[in-house]
Amino acid sequence: MEAKTIPELLYHTTLTVIDYQQDPSGATRSVYVLGTHCTLEGAKAFATSALQELEYDTNDFAEIAVRSDEPWKHGDGVQVFARAPAGQVFLIGIDTTPNNESLPASPDGALVLPEGATLHYVLQTTIDYNMDRTGSAQSTNIEGSYIRRADAWKAAQNCLDKDNFVEYDVRDSEEMTGEWPFGEDVIVHAVAETGQNYVVAVRTVPGAHKRHAKKK
């Protein structure tokens, strides 16, 4: 049996949903991870079929484009662009991170997880109100991926330095759901003196499917 290797990097296929129907400015958006691969080629191949994994087909969209030939007008990190008739935009992209948990890869390059395990992703979103007062100037980065949810929560809680912010709220436990105003996946909300808002969340692939898969 061939030995498993430990890749230095992981390639995450991401879903960004921008709800122009609810908010024409584009400030209402959410970012999830749909899958993780050990090679860029594997992540790109998965990205082209990611909307089908969410039970959508091309007829569900007024416009759809898959990155293949240049020029490409939908952003450097975007592999698939789709616009629904109601106005929501779906962006399938790829984010690269270090393999912070030293997760192994099989000989064919697939990520190997313990049986029944799912990854928990720490995502940090920066909202720059100085650049655009509507809040539509946003960027989201994956800060790490963890097998244990408790480890992801701890990483999220320590993602930002409290001393660098004029406002800083951290969620101590999942039991705070009814008392926490920043979203069920959000662990930290912070505001810098310069006006930027920071949101750190923990999300999973099943959570992405629950929230954004096609409703039957």
C-alpha cells in the first residue's frame, strides 16, 4: 500500500452568494466552503461542477459563465459566475491556505479525513466602509481548516487581537445563539478605529448545502 503524503497547501472551493434582490448595493453576501482538495487542478475541476453539487442546473440561471478562456471579467479568483433571475449572484472561487492540521493526501491526490469527519473552516471577512459606505467592499479569506469543531472555535476566537479594535465582541459558546446579534456562524465581530469591520465565522460544507442548495 502506497504511503500517504502531507501536502503543504490545501485548495478550497468557495461559494459566495451576493443577494442583490435583498440589497442592491451588494453588501448582503455570505461565503462558504464547498470542498477541499490537495491539488489546484482538483479544486478547479470540482469548481466547474460545484453548482450541480448544490442541485442547480444551467436552466436555473439567467446568466452563467465558466472560466476557460481569457479575457475573464468576473474576478481573478472566480471560476464560475452565475446570476439567478431574481438577482442573486453565485460566485464559485478557489482559496489557498497552508495545511494547518497536516491532513494527509491519498496517492491520487484526494484529501484523507477520518471516517465520518467533516472540516470546520475559519473564515475572516473584512468590510471596508471607508472604501464604500454601503458595505459592499468586502473580502473573505480562509484562515484555517480543522477536523475538530472545538479547535476551529478556538482558532476563530484568537484570530484577531482585541487590543487593535475600538469595538470587539466574541462569542464564548454556541449556547449564546439567541443572545448573539451577529449571525449564527459568527464567532467574533470587531470594529477598527479606521472604520473597517471584521467578522470571523466557523462554517462547514454541510452548512453550505443547508443554506444555499436548491430548494426542492
